[in-house]
Amino acid sequence: MIKRGCAIGRCPDKLLPFSRAALGEDLESWIDVNTRALEYFKCVPKALVPDNLKAGVTRACRMGYSTPYQRWPRLLGDLFASKGDGGYLKHLDRLARVKLLIVDDFGINPVSAGERKDFLEIVEDRYMTGAAIITSQMSVKDWHEYIGETTLADSICDRLFHVAHKFELKGKSMRKKKGKD
């Protein structure tokens, strides 16, 4: 028996329903069906992202995929610390081998020259080998300027955007909505 998944959602600002069956329960099928839903809605449907993202990451972990979640400042701090204890290359290798890397709050703090180089190492090691979800409060068009140094920014953005699905989400913060309830 082949197991299949399904994504169903409705955007709060539109009366457009969406449903699509996934070809399987693997991580790639889950990413594909949710990517198509986000492209369809061009917003974050309540029923699709908060519930299914958590479920999808949980499913990926249960299927044996290593799926680390790190906030951008913590990722940079861990890399810096690994340089001091001699584990830098092992840390980069671990990040390169995971099937899905989730980085939250990209761009929330200024980035140094060393951190730019570290990020290029991560992006280069993962290029065309593993999936990544990178969330940010800043628009994708501003990432190049945020990264800074032109050559490194070109290298990082080229590798990230070449194979990426980019979503510019609009609307009010879900945290603000939850705080009012």
C-alpha cells in the first residue's frame, strides 16, 4: 500500500480553497505540495502552514531525516564557538549532511566578515544536496545588501536563489493576532 498525504487550506483573505495530494509521505513530496499551496495563495493560509509545517518537520524527523532548527543568531554563535573548541569543520559537516536545515530570523542582527564567510561555507556545502527553509523579516530583495561584501553576497545569493522558491508573505503578524484573542 502506498501512503499519500494531502494539503488542504483556505486563505483568510480569499475564498479560494486549495487541495493537492502528495505523491508520498516523504519529505520531498511534503515540500512540493506545501510549496504549491503557498504559490497558489500568495499568502500564509492559517490551516496550511502553522499545522502542516510542524507536522511535516515532525514527520521528517520520524522518517529518520535530521532536521535541525536554529535561529540565525544562534547558528552564527555556534559556528563561532566551534572555531574555539576545534570542532568547526565537524560542525560544518553536520550542517551539510542534514536533509532539511531550518534557519529562522535570518538578518535579525548585523553580520561580520567572518560570519559572511561561514554562511557561504554552509550554503556552498548544501548547494544542490539538501533542502533549507530560511525565514526572515526582511524582503529577499534586501538580502544582498544585508550580507554586505559584494563578492560574497553574490556567491551566497546566487546559490540560494538559483534553486529556491521564494515567498514574500503579506499580512499582519500571527503573534499580534494571537495576542488579541
